[in-house]
Amino acid sequence: MKAAIILPVLLLFCFISGCQTHSTKPEENKAVGSLEDTPSLKSLASFNIGMAVQARQFDTHPESDKYLTILNQSFNQVTAEYEMKMHPIVANSLSNGQLVFNWDAPDRIANYARENNLKIHGHALVWHNEYATPDFLENWSGSDEEFTQLVLQWVAEMVTRYKDVVASWDVANEAFRDGCTRADDCYRDSVFYKHMGPDYIATVFQAAHDSDPEALLFYNDYGLTYDNIKRKAAMNMVDDLVGRGISIDGVGLQMHIDINFPSKSQIKKAMDDIAKRDLLVHVSELDVRANPETRQNFTFTKSHANKQKQRVYDVVKTFRNLPKANQFAITVWGFRDADSWLNSFWQSPQYGLLFDNQFNPKPAYDGFVESLK
Ligand code: XIL
């Protein structure tokens, strides 16, 4: 066919179809809708759609209905936002060196998941942060062997207790520093590093695998998109585990991004780096800050909403462009804007999530939907 014929035919086709299959932009200015007239994310996706949850959201009160409606409509995987970390479960150890567990909150989450046929992505077995590492480990004065035994006991108890419902685990979280100058000198100086040595990551991956050989095991971190040296350090560690035959199935990119940063190509590069190793990619803690300047008097405008929508659209599209075999899941880090950890972490309103405070889906939710079509 000659160009003179092809062009009008193409234009006519575009006119009829809207050329949607080639679009890289979501629709602008769509109004906030109600959940009832919004499509379900999980029914559109061929990978898991996760939500960060808190046990209180399963209690019986008027708001819990709303949380549960959203959860059941759109999500098929949950992650405990904090209640499966070590600090809230193991506040203490006894003098005979045994850990003392409080299973109340994690059991409520696990039971809800069991009863409602949701998978759990467990988060996180080893994390240096004060929200995750109990004070008695942070201030450890015993021997390195005793420290290691307690960590191994924790991993074994946790993974074994929930092996029927936790299908995957973040085994190690945020093990590398920001802004390193060398990839071979980038480990965070955590108590785990101090008492167990640089091989602590291999040790905990092996322990998790021993307790549940079926569970998919992940390394999870932030900043792997924009900090190339940190990503190199993490990938070297991953390659080392793989090379030694230690079970690791994927890498989680936390994806706490903002409306401008990091770039789409940085996000793509990090995803590609994981996928080319034949590992699973997890967008593990998605939120998009609308107020990166951390203004106190901040108004979330239509323009912010549309930028946020575009960002969610781009992240999901980039993920969907990976080979199917590498697409593990996308997990959103909370329900409503007001629920988000971002507001307290950045000490400013951030409007970072997919639902407004009345539980209505925001344009960002539509961005997720449109990128799945
Ligand atoms: C945050 C939770 O959202 C907060 O509720 C908690 O108090 C602290 O941790 N990276 C992670 C997550 O891996 O576990 C963090 O979650 C956010 C940053």
C-alpha cells in the first residue's frame, strides 16, 4: 500500500479507536468518583495487587466497612504496615535468652487474610529501623553468637507460624546506605551487620528458606531507582546470593516517589536491572508525595492530582512492560491520604495515596486502572 492510502486509513482507525493502545498519557481532569463506579484493580491485573493494612482496620466500627469494601473490591494481597515487624511483636527477651512474643495484631491480620482468601506478603524480617528492631537488640551487650541465635529464632518462629498464609517475605530491608561512593563499601552499619557480619543477609535468607521452602523471598529497599551506587551494591549482594545457591526470588523497589522525582527512565532502569537477573520485581510500597517542598499550608489542587495520576500510570505501565514472568506485585502503602506514614515522616500534608479521606478513589486510582487496560 502506498503512504497516501495508509495515512488516511490509520487516521480513520485512530478516530474510531481513540488509538488507546499507543497512549502514554492517562485521561486528564477526570472527577473523583465513588468506589462503586470504579473498576476493581485486581480483576484487571495479571499480577498481585497489594495493600498495606493495620489490624485496627479489621475491627468492627463504621470506618472498617469502608476499608474492607476497598480491600475486597480491588486487592488480593496484604502487607502489615508495621504489625509484622519485630519490634511490635518481640518487645523483650527473657533472662534465659528466649524471646517473648505478642501475636495479637499479626494473628488478627493473618486470620482476616485466611478467612478472606488474601495472600500476605510478609514485611519485614530484618530491618535496622527503630520501628522494627527491638531496643534490647539495638543496645545488645551479649555475645555475637547469642545475638545471632535470637535473630534466627525470630525468623524461624515468624516464618513457621504464618507459612500457610504468608506466600512471600521481605527478608532483609534497607541494608545499604544512601550516597555511598563505592558499591563494595555500602552496607549500613546496623546491629545485624555489627553482630553477624556482612554475611548476615545470606544467613537470614537461608533461615527463612529452611522454615518455609515454598515462600518467595525478597530483598527490599528504597532509592534503588535514583542512587546508582546503592543499586549496584544491592545487585552485587543479590548476585552473590544467587551464585552461592541461596534462595532469593526477587527484589522490592519501595517506590516512595513524588510527583516529579525520580524520572520514569530511572524507574525503568531499576526494574530492568532486577528482571534481567530473572528475578521477580515487586513495587512494594507505592505512594506519590504531592508536596515535595513540604509546605505546611498546602492545597492539593487538580494539577497535583493529575500529576500524581500520571506518575501512578507511569509506574504501573513501566512494570507492565516487564516480561510477565518478572511481574510479582504492586503494593500500595495505605488506603486514604490521612492514613499515610508520609504526613508524619515529612511533617507536612502529602496527599500521597489513591483514596481521599472520604474513601473516594482519587484520579491517581484512575491512573492505576487506565494503565492496566
Ligand atoms: C513505615 C510505616 O508506614 C509506619 O506506619 C511505621 O511506623 C514505620 O514504617 N520503608 C519501609 C516501611 O520498609 O516498613 C516503612 O513503613 C516505610 C519506609
